[in-house]
Amino acid sequence: MKFIFAAILTIISFTALAAQSKSEIIGKEPNKIEFTFFTDGKSASWENFKGKVVLIDFWASWCAPCIQAIPHMNELSEKYKNKDVVFISLNYEPKELVEKFLQKYPMKTKVAIDNDFHTFRALNGWAIPNIFMVNKEGKIAGRIHPNKLNEEVIDDLLAGKIPDVEQTKEDLYEPGGAEKYFRKVNEDQIKKWLGK
């Protein structure tokens, strides 16, 4: 009986520690980003977004939930186009593949291409679709699934708050394995969309 009780306490302690470590990124400055915008090829840095809420939506052309989230993201992007909110849809695939994809699935967000997974690695963006949130003060406000993003969440971010919303787990995927998988699927998508 003592063994079972000790085991339960150990599990609770590890769970509490894990939850604590996950929440430690909230309120901190995010790691450096390295990507270029699709339309003009300009590079991005956090300096570009001072005083703005930044919502980076990690996605890929092969991700069905990412495609399902596009109309919702377009609607929110349109609603907040005159506010201090930047919607970035970040992909890692070749520009010509993204171009073909956008002909079929137009996006009103700022589409960007990652620099060889730099930002996917820096912000742990593997659980796609996954929105990395930064508030107006330039602090991490968490990461959520697009279906959790709504006006209340965005308004909280604009007010400098940390939204009270269910966060995406950070340890869903092992980064090295996820990157390897993303690269493999990328090869398949190039064949599908570009015939190469």
C-alpha cells in the first residue's frame, strides 16, 4: 500500500513539474525567428513586430486540419486587419509548391516560408496546425490550436494579457523525428503538386 501511495505521489510530482516547465515559456521573450514573406521575400525578425500581437500559424500543404483552419484564419485576419495584429501562416515547403497550394486555398494572412525549419525548431512548431502567440509587449502568450483562436483570445493579447485558453502540449512530438517526417512528406508533396 505504501508503495502504491509513493508511486502515485511520484506521478503527481512529475506531472506538476512537467506542467510547470511547460508554462515557463509564457511571459518570456521568444527565440529568434528566421523566415521570409511569400509575397515580397522580405526577412522577418521580432523587431518588425514591435507593439503588435503576433500569431504564427505553423502549417503544411499535407495537413488536413491546417486546410480546414484556413477559412477561420482568413475571417479573423479580415476582422483584425486594422488592428495591431499580425497573422503569419508559416510553411516550410518550397515556394513554388506553396504558390500552387494558394491558388486552390487562398489565405488572407501573411504567408511565409521558413528558413530550413529554423523557426519550426526555435518555436517548437511541430504540432501542426499550431499557433504561437506573442502579445503586444513581445512576450510569449502560449500556443494553441487554430480552433481555440477567437476574438476573446485576440482581444486579451491586444490588452497585454495571457489568454485563459487550452494550450497545445509542447511535447507532442520529438523534434528530430518530426523534422525527419516533415522532410519525407515534403518529398511526396513535391511530386503531388509539382510533378517532380
